[in-house]
Amino acid sequence: MGKIKLRKWDSAEHLNSDEDIALYLDACLEEAGDDPAFIAKALGNIARARGMSQLARETGLGRESLYKALSGEGNPSFATILKVIRALGVKLHADIARA
């Protein structure tokens, strides 16, 4: 039996439309619980799918700073998160939490 080559799953490769991005972010917000790094990483995946250089231009933030902040290892400010969300063309909205 031959060897099977596997590669690491990259969400960014599958975010091909605005609808894909909205559904992905919605699922991540639901799954994250109290983990802000999870949301930052999800936004990083969306940013890579859209193009980090373009996002840097639109937010006025450095590309390397965005990579770090949205890696899941960084600790971006809420202001940075809001700039990124706005530049990605995504809206956040509140809903009643269901038990």
C-alpha cells in the first residue's frame, strides 16, 4: 500500500465568497465561547483569504502587525478588531443568548 500525503487544513482556502465568510465567522463566534484568540484567529483566516496586504491598506495598520494580531497568539485591541471587521465588509450584530 502506498503512502498517503496529507496536508494541514487551511480554512482560508475555502472562504471563496462573502457568504462563506459570513457563515464561517458566525460559526466561529458561536464556537469561541470565552476565547478571544479563537475569534482573532478566525479573522486572520478571513484576512488571508481576502488578502492581508489589501487589509493593511484599508485599516492603516502594518501587514506584519496584522499577521501577529490575528494569529491567535497576539492580543489585538478591540479597536483593531473593529477596524479589521469593517475593512473585511463584515457586520457583527447582537442577538439574545439562548440557554
